[in-house]
Amino acid sequence: MTQNPYDNATSGGYAPGQVPGQRLVAMEEEPEEKMIEAALRPKSLDDFVGQKRVRQQLSLVLEASKMRGRSADHVLLSGPPGLGKTTLAMIIAAEMEVPLRITSGPAIQHSGDLAAILSSLTPGEVKSEGAPEKPDEPEKPKASPGDLLINEVMADPHGLTKLPATEYVELHNTTDHEIDLEGWAFVYDKTSIPLPDAELSAGGYAVLYKAGREISVADGAAEVAVKRFPVNMVNAGKPLALKDPSGTVIHSYTYPKAKAGRSIERGEGDKWHLSSDPRGGTPGEENSEGAPDKPDEPNKPNEPDATEQVEPREIVLNEILFDPQPRGSEYIELYNRSDRTLSTHGLAIALRKSDGHLGTRHSLTSLATTLAPGDYLVLTSDPNGVASPFRTPALDVIRRFKLPALNNQGATIVLLRTADSTVVDEVTYSAKWHSSAVKIRRGVALERISPDGSSQEAANWTSASSETGYGTPGYKNSQSGTSSQIEEGATISEPEYNASTRNYLIRYQMDKPDYRCQMAVYSSNGQKMAVIANNQLLTSEGEIRWDGAGLSPGVYVFYVELYHPDGSSQHIRKPLLVH
């Protein structure tokens, strides 16, 4: 066995300046190190920077003890590392001209430890006890998309009897290990809400709800009371998302219009359905199978094969974002408006040049995607650049695709069959198609109003609503309508009080997109008492919730002003009873 010459050897091979029996690295500080450290520290209270109050109080104690000619009374300095406790101990020892004893380790852990320390000191001695080093905490496993899922949403608890009438969002841990929710964020619309520290067991469930509200969950599930959970979730639908501590979107979902007393549950294949549970929901447990509201239709004979070629206007260009935010990504959304399942095989995207010819064709065949009737497909070079700002309902709707660069001023996008160059749909978009009410257009998508309307008509396109974050990739357009509009004029209901949620619900339906709204409450003598909406860009139809805060019970006037870029306006005045 060969002996290490740098260990406690008995012969030859020592490092320069090393004496036999001495190791290169000593466990204790060398005298030179102690001298250097001491030289760098302040020598008096006057030189000590920071902790002004402590310095002043300690100065009085030391001056008083010097005047009495006695040792200072007991002084205990405690706190986390970096506050200057050791430095102050050295200053005290120097000021009182007494020895200083420095040790390390857990000094005070049990009853009587402090008394033992004090009794061991000689008169006038100063003791400095360093905090023990904390063992390294095991690294938490990093989350991947799909590890934690939004699994159930109760947005409208009105009418619940077997469950508390409380809005909630259920999370499901799909992994085989625990997930600590500390550092995670729940995103409601555009608001990021930090989650409290809670352990979500492997394969388990957690139910998020407003702190202070009543909730009932299945045994074994985690009840997570969130202070900033939305007081009233919008029944018309809002985008939701989960972000891990690094800010990465792990899952997102935009729930549709809610049905009173029924939750929306996630099913197989990320397909969502209304809960079929007789209680109205399944908080903290496996979701129901989800019986449809309508009976299942029998299988249709001779159903068209998805491999059949796509005919013109069966798939249309439905939404375009050509000027994204700095960290966002351009995207094109396709929509299957036909009554049959269609394949992207044999389709391509191209830009039409100024001379009328098509540029480079970008084939969709490699995506190997089929679209059922009413399905959406979002094409983008960076799926995360779409999922993060807009929080689409299902990540699998967004597909990585080499898009041609979209001009911010305008261009012509063509969806075509590669076999015979037949145009399936074509849109010559322009930045001028944006709503005049939208002043800053970066990050705002253009939405088709009617899938049945003309692709080339500017009147059939407008800006996505502010309520959706200015984009709806992968789900129904915020400004969607039909070519045959509803009755002329807009309808807005008077605020309807909900006793269970203690708020007012205002439903509206517009005859055309791009309406902006001013909504307020006035007293009987004309004094403005509350503002419900201020220059808000409305969707085609939806709901607005108002908590009625600051108003005493009584009769008021509910007043609405609607303005449209075409110059038309509408004024609505209704009596309002505040409870």
C-alpha cells in the first residue's frame, strides 16, 4: 500500500513549507486568518454601519457599565446570519476590555440551555455562538407540462344544495410523486395568483377556493384556501392556467359558458363535459363520466372518411396574430366549419405575392392532424409564445409549424390543397381591420366574426376583445357572430342580485362586435355612486359581475352608454335595487 505523501506521513514527500504530521487543510482557522478577519471588522460602535437602534441602545448599556466600573448586563443578540451579531460581540469585548470566546453549533435548543451557557462564562467574558449549517434540502423534481392539470371548474354554484355554493377549481397530480404548491401560481384571466404552501399527493387532488368561503371535498384531497382567488368567476368563461415556480405554463384551459349548479370536468383525451354527478360536481375526487345534455345520436351510416380531400371553405382561416408581444409568437388559427371530420393531410399555407403568384408552400401533412366539426388548430413557430400570453384551453390544439413571416401592415394568407393548388380559403388581412377603439395593437389578434361570412370582407374581421386578453387561440372567437345578426340594437339586463355569491350579474348581447361600454350607478339626485365598466371592449355576448361595494341599500339608477366605431351609440337607463 502506497502512503499518501500529503497525509500524516513519517517520511519524505512533503509540500514546500509543510512539516511532518501537518495537513494541507486544517479544520481550524489559522492565526493569520483570524488576524485578517479581525482587521476587516469594525473596532467600535461608531464604526459599525447599520442597525442604528441596536447601536444606540448598546452604546447606552456599555457607557453605563463603564461609569459604574462593572461588567455590562447580559446582552443577547439573535437573528439570521448577516446581521452583524459576531461583529457586535467583538465590539462589546473590545469596549469592555474582556476576553471573547467564539464557538459554533446549536447553542439554545432545550430548556435550561441559556442558563448553562451563562453559568459557564467567567466574569466579564463575551461569548459568540455561530448558527449551525443547515443541511442541503433535497432538490424538488421539476414539473413538466401535464404533471399538474386543471381538472374541474365550478364557475356558477347557484342552485347547489348538496355541495356548498362556492366557486372552485380542482387540480389533479398525474405524477407518482408529491407536488408542493409553494411557488406555483394560478392564473385567472390575466391575474397571476400565488398559491399557498400545500402538499398534493401522487395521483391526488387539490381544490382551490376563496379563503373564508365554505367548501366540501372528498377525503384525502387537499383544501387550498386562496386569499386572492376571484371573488366571482365570470360565468361566460375565462382562461385559466397553472405556472410552476419557474413561471412555465404547465397546463391551461379556458372554460366555456357555465351552467348553474354544474361543474365542468375534464374527461379522457382532455375532452371536457358538464358533471353528471347528482351533487353538481366532484370536488377532490375522480370526475364523473359526464352524461351529455342531449341523448347520444346513433352512428351515422357512411360517415365521410377523414382522408377525403378538403373542399373550399370547409376549413377557414379564423384568427390571425401578425404583430405579437416581444415574447409572444405569430399564429394562424384554422377552423373546421363543415359537418365532417377532415385531415390536414395534403394542405399547405402560403403567402400570395404582389404579382399574384404563391410564395413558398408550407405543408401541413407532417402534422398528421384531423379536425372534427367545430375543431380549431393553431399554427405557430413557438407554442409557448402562444400558450403563455393567451392560455388556450388545450395545449395539444397549438402545433409547432414553420409559418411564413407575417407582415404587420398586411398580407395575403392562402390555405390550399397541394395536389391541385385549389384554394381552400384566402384572407388579405390589413392592420386597418383592427377596431378603431384599440389604440395599441401589438399583441392583439384579428378575429373572424362569422365563419360563414366572407374571408375577404373587412367587416367580417375585428380585434379580439380585451376580456380575453386580446386573443382566443384554440377556442371560440370573442367577437364571433353570424351573418344574420340578432335583432338590431344591443340588449343589456339590469343587474341581477345573487344571494349565494352576494354580487350582481349583468348579462348582455350585442348586435355587432366592437362596442365599448361605460357602465355606472347613480343616486336619485344624479350623483355618480359607482363605476362598473369604464370604456370596456365587449364581446358579442357575455356577463359582467359587480360586487355592489360601497353602496347602501336603496333604489338607484343603472346607466349604460354604448359606443360603436361606426358612430352609432345607445343609452340604457334602468332602476336598480341595491340589497
